Amino acid sequence: MSETHTDTPAQPGAIADFEKSLDELESLVARMEKGDLTLEDSVKAFERGMALYQNCQKALDEAELRVDLLLKGNDPAGRVRFDPETP
């Protein structure tokens, strides 16, 4: 039996993970922009940066879904994709 809730519990861990990943990504970009990393370190930094980017994107997607659920409730037919560019 599936239980449906209209309220989504807060997930402070996801927000904290996003903030932590974003801070680390910004720090990593700053180090890479300095240009004093070796090629090997640059490749490792790029790989780490891509992983951090994916973590941030996942957290943003989850937050978007939560906002969508709050705005539209549990009616899938009433859901629309959130677009911050639309007035």
C-alpha cells in the first residue's frame, strides 16, 4: 500500500551537501584559474569539479521537485516545470 503525503519533510542534509559542494567547487575553480597546477593535478581537479557539479545539479533538481510539489500538490496533471526565467 502506497502512502501519499502533501508535505515533503525538510532535507537539511541535501542543502548542506549542496552548500559544501558549491564551496569546494568554487575553491577548486579558483585554484585552477591560478594556472600553477601540473597537468596531472589539473585533470584530477577537473574530474573532482565535474563530480561536484553533478552533486550540485542533483541537489538543485531535488529542490526544484520539492518546490513543484509544494506549488502543485500531489496532482501530477497540474504540475508544470519550474522556469525561473518566466515572469
